[in-house]
Amino acid sequence: MRKISILALLLLASASVSAQLTGIDLFNEMNSPGFIQYDGQSSLPWLPGDMGYLSVDEDDDGNVEFFKVNPANEKKSRLFNRRTKSAIINQYNELTDRDVSTYPFKDFDFVMDDKAIFFTVEDTDFVFELDDRKMRKLIKPEVERAQYTDELMRNMEASQLWNGTYSHDYSRFAHVKGYDIYVVDTATGEETRLTYGSEEQMNGRPSWVYPEEFGEREAYWFSPDDSKIAYLQYNEVDVFQYPVIHELEFETGLELMRYPKAGEENPTLKLFIVDIDSGEIEEVPTNSNADNYIVRPIWKNDGTELTFRRMNRQQNHLEFLSYDLDSKSVRTIFEEKEDAYISLHDNFIQLEDGESFIWTSEVSGYNHIYHYHFDGTLINQLTTGENPVGSIINVDEDNGKVYYTAYSNMGLESHFYVVDMDGSNMKQLTERPGRHSISMNDAAEFYTDLFTGFDHPYEATLYRANGNEVRGLFSTNIEKVVEHGLEKPELMIFKSADGSEDLVATIYKPVDFDPNKKYPVVLPLYGGPEYQDVTSTYKNADGYQQLAQLGFIVVRANYRGSGNRGKEFATLHYKKLGTYEIDDYAQVIKEVTKRDYADGNRVGVFGHSYGGYATALLMLRYPDLFHVGVSGAPVTDWRSYDTIYTERYMDTPQRNKAGYDEGSAMTYADNLKGNLMIIHGTIDNNVHPQNSIMLIDALIKADKDFDVMFYPGNRHGIRGAHGQHYRKIRTRYLVKHLQPEHADEYLEQYAFTN
């Protein structure tokens, strides 16, 4: 019997080995639905205060019931009592002439300091006040979505410009029509025009560059008592109008986009406050001009002041200012200065005492938390050391604690911490090495931790605020990953090109890797300032692992200037974009190709946006090291990109001509030896097609052979059928020219239909 059992085990092992997928079969299997499966909730939908979290039950007839759940024991109770539910249903029917018998909505938001709920049914908005059980049907106009404003900013569908903004009490609705702000009485529908502007002087309608580079997605704000609106005015009369041609229309469309290029005229921003009832407008004395930036207008909670930040054009001097509505004067709360540049943030949290606030700053060399009085006096510094703060998760004023995340281990890991308001008793609440994404309830009693690491797939756990585990919430099923023998990539520490810094890389290999074979090498990258190509996350089945199964060694690497390692490290390539990070990418390939299995004669690289730029430069600056490149939407010369981003890292072309010349892809066009494909969307309003066209022109003049693909009607992100085509043609290009082991099978299966 024992011999039979051993034989059976051997047969099973043999069958398991023979059944293991490799190459194109595993590549396809990894792309199939359900290759990795998830179970549970990655976070909890917290309710206000200490109410717990929301659970929604729905029966087969579509009737819903809302529950609040106690995080500690999962005990459920109705969120709305029977009287409240009845009032919601009855008043909705009265206001709409409907006859519903259950909640008319399946989701809602708490508003008005959590004293009301807001919901939408068939494009009509309603507010129900919980204390007096009174519902209002809100009258508002359809908000104008002006031509060519798509992708004016990220997530336009949710933008203020395309959706408008309600006052805090929902009695008014503000929106932009043309170039001006209008306000509507939500009870009567009466509309009032508040401003009078033009295409050259827009009120409450942001230009492209502020949302894109400062994250300034809103341009007007109701005062806390809803009697006034503060708004930004964008004067762009001197800003260059870049023509974007929409050629998929039979009558070709011309979009003239105000786009300030590095070293050229900027928009001038002014800040105003309009009294809604009287229409009286007062200008905040911001000392605005084309060489400074006005950002982050935020009302003080009591409405007596309007705070804002002013930065110089070089972005290394920030003034935190406040306008007093009574005295009509601006005072300086404090100033910050840096040798290189200041990174804007949203970590400005006003405390309930009305006299102080929490703030983060990199003035020490690492991002840390500070407690300030509104008169500018520093009360105390809460965090110190060489682990830069990431986000402030919660400020628990009742117990005098601040919860936050911070980075460690060369920025690869992020952890969750708590510290007392006086800066004492700092405690790290997470232990496992990796990335921890935290969601905490308002009352700072519980938090969820979505965790992943090099050695661990995603999982979420519920904890009490002291770090004690309550229960698991979410897990990842990696049975197929294990079944197919997919393992984490090798983690490699290498020296930067100048030998001064330790850098991190990951190396992916096929599951049927044979160290006696030669494999082509591919480097997918991004490379932008303060970004990280490598972080401590689960990588056993990501897209780079999938690519490796075609027979590639896939390398990802960090570089000098990457993020979350402190200000000095982030600014190593200040005024030198296109140098240090490019040299470090080349260095990691030099290190990898010293290994016998890595074929130094078959090396590819690809990326999009900054990654497209880095791809082009690697092909041109290191033509004997990189043989195939796919450069998507590249900036090819920083003179062609916008002021705010470019000058933050490069200063102006007038003051840094050598840096701009050295970082230009056109400088090295004569060097091209390998196979380069340049890809761009024809209506890209971020990195204009001009960038690719200028490189194409330089390569033609240098008598070089290369490939080009333009995607009609696509902005910076290439999407839909075009995006699928892009991904397909990019992989085919790498496979065709680098010839990994499974090239023939891939090219046959993923051939284009002709």
C-alpha cells in the first residue's frame, strides 16, 4: 500500500507540472476575469460621528432599508425610525405626485452639519431635514457644459464647473454660465447674475493650468453663513492661445486653449467676494500679477476672514495670508521659503477653538505636522524625524490626538500613527511591512486598514483606535497565482549612476525561468519628480508580471528625485529634469544585464506622459543600451510644457537655458539607433501633440527611421477602442523587435484584422 501511495503522489506531481501554464497561455489566463478574486469590503462606509457604518439591504422588488451598524459587534439597527421613513415617503410623494411605498432613493449624503440628507431622483435633487422632518425639492437649472471643456481638469464629470455648488443650507445654487457666476434660489428658481466677465477675464471658471498643476478644481466658495461667495477671477488676456484641432468633425473644430508655456505669460488671478443679496463686490488686496500665484482660498469657520496662499513664480516662497472682512485688510499669518520649491498641500485643518489650526510643512527637510495659532504663532511641532508625513487622517480634539500616515524604508512603505497634540506619545499603529491605506470614523474610535506588501496580497482589517484588531473585512483569493507558480519579483538594491544613493528595483521573471537562457529586458517607467515606480505592494500577478510571461525580464526602478524620501532627495534633480532619473534608469539596466540570463543586446523601454519623455531620452541618450522604445504622449522639450509644473522643477528657460537644453529630446536626435515608436492623441490638451511633432521633425532632419501612431480625438489619456489598440500595438512592438521566447505565439494570437 505504501508503494502505491508513493506512486500516486508521483503521478499527481507529474500531472501538476505538466498542467502548469506558461508563456502565452499564462499571459492569456492572467488576463481572464476572476484570475484574482476578492471577498468582503475593502473599507467601511462610515456614518457621521459615532453612528457606526452604513449597511443597505435591498429585496427582490427593489425596496431598500438603511441600517447603522455597530463596528464592534456588527449589531444592526434602522438608521431612520418609522416616523422619519414615513415622512420621507409621504413628502416625496406630495412634492412629485408619485405614489412610492418605500424610500425613493438607494443612496444619499449627509449634509448641513449632518442634520439633513441630500438625494437625487431622476436628475431632481431633494433635501430632507432630519430634526423637523421637512423635505425640500430643489430647483436648479441644467448646468452648462461648454464646448471643449472635457478634460479641462481631472474627473470633469464630478467637477464644480460641470455640476455647480449648493450653499451650505441648500437655499441657493451657484453655477457658471459662460464666464460668470449665477446664483439660483432653490425654492423659486429665480436666477441672479453676480459677475460680468469675458473669455479673457473669467469669473469662477478656472483656466486649464490651475486645476491641472495646483489641484485647484474649484473656483468659488460660499461663506459659512451663505450670504457671500468668494471667487477667483482668471485674467488670461496675455496667455498664449494654443490651437487644438478637432478633425473628427466634418467641419473641423478649432479649440483655442489658453496655455501658458514655461517662461511665458501666466494668467493673473484676483480674488473677490460678492454679497449675494446686494450684488456688492469687494476685491481682496492680493497683490496679484502674472508672476505670482493665488491658491487655496478657504473661509475661516466663523466667516470673519478669508484665508489664501500666495506663491512667487519660482514657487519657493509661500505666504499664508488672511483677509479680514471688517477691516478690509490682509495680514500675513506666516511665510515659508525653500531653496528649491514648496509643494502645495491640503493639510489645513481648523480646530474647534476657532483660534488655531493644524498644518503640514517640509521646512525641516521632511514633511511634518505643526499646530499654529491664527496669529501665526507656532504652538508646537507634533512630528519629527526622517519619516515624512503622508496624510492627516483625523484630528480627535476631544482626546487631544492626531492620526496620520507617514512613509518609511526609502519611501517604499507607509504606516499609520497617532500622536498627542503636544507632540508626545507618538505611536506606530501598523506593524506589517508594506502600504497601509487608512479610513477612520469621525469619532476616531475605529479605523479600517487596507494593507498590502511585497509578501502579502491586499486585505482589509477593522481596528479600534488603539490598534487592537476587531475583525477581518476583506481578503484576496490567490489560488490561481499559487497554482501557476507566480512569485513576487526579486527586490534589488542598486547604486545611483553617480554612486551616491541606494535605489530600489524589482525584477520580474517568467514562471518557467531558466537561468541558462537569454531573455530580453523591458523597463516600464514613469520617472516624474516625487513619483515612485516601485512601492511595497503585492506584485505577483500585476501587469508587469503578466508581461514577463511572454519571455521578458521586466524591471521597475526608483531613481534620484523619486518621492517620499524627504525634500533633499526629491530635489536632487532640481533644474535638471531628464538627467539624473534617466541616468539611474540606465544604471539599473547596466546592473541587470550583467547577469548571464539578461540579454544586453535586447533591451526595451516604454512609458506614457513623463514616462514617454523618459523613454525617448533613454533611446536617444543611451542608444547602445536601449534598443526598442514606445514613447507615449511625451514632453520632448520643457519649453513646450506649462509654467506651473515646469518652472517648479526647472525654473524658467530664461534663467536655466542650459538645463532646458540638456533636458530636451531634440538635443540628442542624431543618436537614435534602435526602434522607436512615438504615440500621441491628436487633441491632447495637457502634453500637446506639438511635442511629438517637434521630435519627429528633428528625427527626420537627422535621417532616422522610426514609427509614429496618432490617435484621433484623444486627449492625454487614450481611451476606449483607441486605448485597447494602443496597449495592443505597444506590446506587439516590444514583442516584434525584442523577440522573447513566446513572440511567435503572441504575434499570431494578437494579430490585427486586415
